Amino acid sequence: MKHLRMCAIIFLGLTVMPLIAYTQPKNDIREVKPVKFFAPGNIWKGESVMETNWNKICEDPQGRIWFSGGDHWGTDRTNNPDRYERPWGYGNTIVSYYDPKSNKVTEVFNLDRESAIFSNAETPGYGKIHANIQSDSKGNIWTAGYMGASYDHEFGNAYYPKSFAGGAIVKWDPKTRLVEYFGIPTPYGGLVALYFDEKRNTVHGFSVDRGRYFRVNIETRELKHYETNGRFGIREMITDHDGMCYFANEFDGLTKFNPDTETFTDLDMKIPGLRSSVVTSQNVIYGISAEGFLWSYDTKTNKVEELGHVVSSPKEKVYTPNIALDEQWGRLYMIAGGHGITLSGMPILTIYDIKAKKFYWPGKIDVDGCYGAVVGRDYTAYFSCYGYIRGKTNKEGKEVRGPMLVRYDPPKSLEGLK
């Protein structure tokens, strides 16, 4: 494997706009009740054992929304007597899609099975996808696995006798309806980012344990590792429409990777932080920090603009690992809140009007958190969430909590949301 590293500094203009505050949503904000679709699969003894999802979601050329659900309890995290009896062991992810035309969810493939991973006492399976589920222009679905065992393993999984094999890359072909396996690019490391570069016929991303960035040529299967090794943020990576890559760095800014020259450049700019992002057709990046600050970065002018806090509470950390772009209507959609951190008892659905530079809060949503979002071609916003599903109970009569796809049909005009 070829190890490459080159850094440079470029000095361009930096513009930081003052935060714009509007009326803050109150604790008594009304509840929005969108349609919820429970993630299918992983049925054991007549009940779903799904209990996590952390991935980005996407829309394919047919207008279907791809999402997933997983079971990330490793065999070393529970004393449940049936932990070795399940067909997949403990830790498995099911990838599915929602079709707006039929209003139905279809289970498509089992990540453990397609990656030849067996979850047992020694090897945790793919308990969730923490990276992207991405569609290319032909409708191929690309994704990669993340371990489903003890978090104690997350940053040191290569030891005897218990080891995580590493996140495998797979591709689902809509013509054959078969999954192709592309191997494990970073042994022992779960993958937290994955993108397909169609122009260069390359799949690329990075691992959580060492922040190791990789690129795989699909035709030749050549694998390259790049020596970032923990220097960049370990939960998010940005790619623009020219194939340039951006990582959060230790200078509170972004580092750009050019795949044609294979060089890293530390940009002369600063951002509030990076937890989730989207990119416009003009390569303007909209990002959100883990604390809930929204910002934009123009890759052509190197200008940063701070757009404000998602719920106008700059002193409060409102974990928001999701953001979706509707470029035609000029909006960003987010569900603000997660990990038990909310301002209204529930996460708050947030809309940002890009042209007016104004936040709107349609209401709160009864979920625990949201980890991926996308806007469909019909302007509908979709969120990959985790939480309770009203009306759905288990054999003991308790409400069932698990991964779900949430559909929100926004109004064409935002004026009524004031």
C-alpha cells in the first residue's frame, strides 16, 4: 500500500457573519406527528430486536429512500441466554428502502451475510451502519459496516482472542438484485464515512479507530491508505461535486484532499465544528456542529458564514447529527436533539430558509434522535430516527423502541409556521 501525505496552507479571505437570532421555540411547542416506518428484519422469536441506526440515508434514481436498522449488542455486552442461538449471533444490520409510490418498506439485504461476517463470542458482527448509504447515478447502493460489540473495542479492536474483522464495503446492483463484496479496507476498524466517486470509479472513506482515510479503485481493486491517522474528525467527512474531500482538523478548520494530486491542504478558515453536512450543486457546504451551530462554506471563495444555533440557544448543546438540503425550495431540514439532549422534551424539527436566512420550528417530534436525513424529488423530507413507535408493543405489553424512517411533508410556504 502506498502511504501519502502532503500538507500546504493557502491564505484566502475569511468572512464570519454575526449570529442571527429569532424567536426561540418554547417548551410548549406543538408536536408534529409525521408518518413513521419501522425498519424491518432481525426478527427473533416473533419480535424485532432492532435497536439502533446511525447512518446517512439517500434517494435512488427511482425515488426510493434507502435506510437501515441494526442490532448492535455484542455477545460480550449481555448475559441473555439466547445470545448464541440467533442465526446471525448478536450484531447485524438490515438495509431496506421505502417506496413513496407504494407507501411500503422492502427489506433488501443482510449486511452480515453479504460480508461473510459471523457474530459470535470472538467476532462481533455489523450491528449498525455508521457511514453512508449512498446511491450512484445507476441506482447502485454503496455502504459499509460498523461493529456491533462492546464500545470498549472501538479504538483498539486488534487483539486476541476477541477481534473485530473491520468494516466491509458492499454494493447492491438494482439490475441483478445481488450484492457485491469489496473487502475490508481498514482491518479492525469500523467505517464511519463512505462515498462513491463516479468520475474516478473509486469508493473512499475512513475508519473510526485511527481516522484512516482510504481509496479503493473499483476496476483494479487497488487500495491506498493515506496517513491521516487520527488527525481528522472521526465522525464526518465531506465530498463536493468535483470529488474534493474535506475533513475537520485540529485547527478548528477544514483540511482539503485533492484525489487527483493526492495532497492534503489545511485551509485558512475556521468553522464552529462538524457533525453533519450537505453540499449544494455550486459546491457550497452547509455544516452543523455537534453543539447545534449551523454554518456555510463556499469552496470557491473560501468564505465561511455562521448562520446561527438550530434552536436559538447558543449556550445549550443540542446534538444534531443530521441535515438535509432542498436546493429548489432553498431550505435545510434538521431534527435538533439527541442522546437525551433536547429543549422541549423531544427533538425539534427545524427548517432553515437559505435565502431569508431565517429559522422555522414546525414542532417537536416524538423520537429519541435522528442520524440521517434527505429530501426526495417530491420535496418530502425523510429522517432516519430512533425512538418509540406508538401503538406497537411487545409480548410484555411495553412500547417498542427501535429504528425508523420518518416522513415529513413540508408546506410550500413557510409563512404559516411563524
